[in-house]
Amino acid sequence: ASGGQARQAAGSPVSVVITSVSPTYARPGHRVTVQGTVTNTSPAALSDLKVQLRSSSSAFSNRDQLQQYADGSDLNADSPERAALAAIPGTLRPGATTRWTAVLPVNEVHMTVFGVYPLAAEATGAAGTALGTSHTFLPFWPAKGEVRPREDISWVWPLIDTPDQGPCAGL
């Protein structure tokens, strides 16, 4: 899956983009590999860059929360996941783009409930200052037998597969 929303504040020195999340949903005991790019949008070279994944043990409970997170306006929805860090080696020249990969150990996030959770990639500088962030969503599917969907509600969550515009093979 891909589609991280890059939110670059005015004057922000970098643009961060999440290009893929694999697998497309989290499961207990597994790892989620997140890949993306970081671009230096400043006029100066940057070094000692890191990309830190951010998530939460709390699932979104309504549509407004999803929208606020996608807009980058909910600053309390996620926190740094210390074990999910990618260092950007060397110096990133002005206008240059480089790829990064970080791995999120699902058990360390403490997700427990079926639902959709926040997932962000935040680029930080040498002083640990946030330079740019990309937001997306991470569906979580508990271990077999732990999912007890309610029968009186409907679930709406991000798709975990690529859209298919043609008829299925069985037609």
C-alpha cells in the first residue's frame, strides 16, 4: 500500500513521503516495513537526518479523527516508535532525494483491537528537531479468535488492497 500524505509546513527544510507499507496491515508478532523518500527542499545541505516512524496503541474511533490525522492537525494521535528508525547516511544536497526504509515491530506498538491506527514517518535533524512528516493509516488485525466484530455496526476503514477496475476473473 502507499499513499502517505506529505505535510510540509511553510519553510520546512524537507519533504517526507511514505511510498509503501508492507504488509498492508499489521498482525501481532509481525513486522511492518515502511519505505519512502525524503527530499531536501532547503537551500543548504543537510546531514545527520533520520526518519522515525510514529504510531499509537489507540485505534481511530470515528471519521473525524481519521480526517484530522490525515490533515496533520491531530498532533497527539501518534508518538515515536523508538525501534523503528532509519538513518539517512551522508549529506543530502539541496534538491536531492533519497530513499529510506524503517521496520515497525507491531508488538512494540501494543495494538490490541481490530481497527485502523495512525502511522507516520517523521524526518528529524541532528538536534532531533522535526523537519517534515508524512501521515498514513495502518489497519490492525488481531490474532485468530481475538476478532469479535459487533453485529450492530458497520466498519469502514482504508482498503488493504489495490483497486481493481475490471471484472473479477470468474466472470
